[in-house]
Amino acid sequence: MAKDRSEPDLDRELADLPPELRWREWMRRIEAVLFASASPVPRDDLVRVVGQGASVDLLVEDLAADLEGRAFEIAQVAGGWIFRTRAIYAPAIRAAADVGDQHLDLSEFDVAVLAAIAYHQPITRDGLKDIFGKEISRDLIGRLHAGDLIGTGPRSPRRGAPYTFVTTEQFLVAFGLENLRDLPDREQLEDAGVVGAAPQVDFG
């Protein structure tokens, strides 16, 4: 949602309201922005609709508390906040509405390849081959690209300058991660055989 969209007629400070009503109005503005957005809204965008001394984090916390017991919640993913339906209501939505198949159709191996990319990015197809001991099909890479879970990273400095792969913001959203530091502990995944210890491409 980031673009320069300053609203000269938007009264951010709301100085004419008593403090409690002012805070409530700021909460409702944040609620409206999140409701209207299909992608995570970063803090810098939310700052534009509240007063200079207001804490966006505290406003979001209060809004989240307000939503307790409701069918949807605020999630912090990909460096911002987004509304999402609570998982417990997914069967009801599928039964009542034609929302299509929205779950990720990934096999166990697909998830393992995605995890390897997440932990070793930027990584080439040869790097993935080193981890799994076999060639990773172009079809699988294409499906991960089509789902916007991975993107093309910088070219490797090795001979032929092969493309590398990196995860995307949509990857963070799909797995409910705020950033890559929220990935599960890598040593545990290595012990489970989900990711290997292949060398990452050195771009230094």
C-alpha cells in the first residue's frame, strides 16, 4: 500500500475529541485500512492515519483485543499487518461460499524444496541438487514460481551465471511469518532431514 498519498483533509490529531474517543477513532481507522487491503500493511502506512504521538503497535494490540471472539483476527506477517479469518472457520467458509481451493497444494517434497530455498537463499538449482542428491525438476520450480512463493534472485558469480532462487513476501504471508527470522530452528530441520547443509552462494 506504500505510495505517497498524503491526505490534506484528514485530521490526524483529532484534538477536538477527548483522549478515549480519539484513541478509539485511531483504532477504527487502522481497522478500515486493514479491512480494505489485500496485502500486509506496513507500519509506515498506518502512521499516516493516526496522530503524531500515537503508537501504532499499541493501537493494533487494542484492536486485536477488540476482535477476541470474532471470526477474524489480525496477523503480523511480511513486515506488516493483515486481517485473516481464523482457521477454525475454514470448513464453514468452504461449505457456504464458492471461494475456490485456497490451500497450498504442496507435496511433502515440495515443502522440503521450499524450506531449502528459504534457508539457503540465494541458491541455484545445482545447490538444490547438492542438498537432495537429485535434479530438482523445472516443473516444481515453475509451480513454486507460479504460486509466487519463490522469485528469481541475483545471478550466481559462477561460470554461466546461473539464476538463483529466493523466497517472496507471499511465502511469508502463506506460512504466517513476519520475516525469515521466524523460520523454525534450522538445526532441528536438518536433524529431521528437511534441509541439508549445502553451501550458500557467496556474493561477497
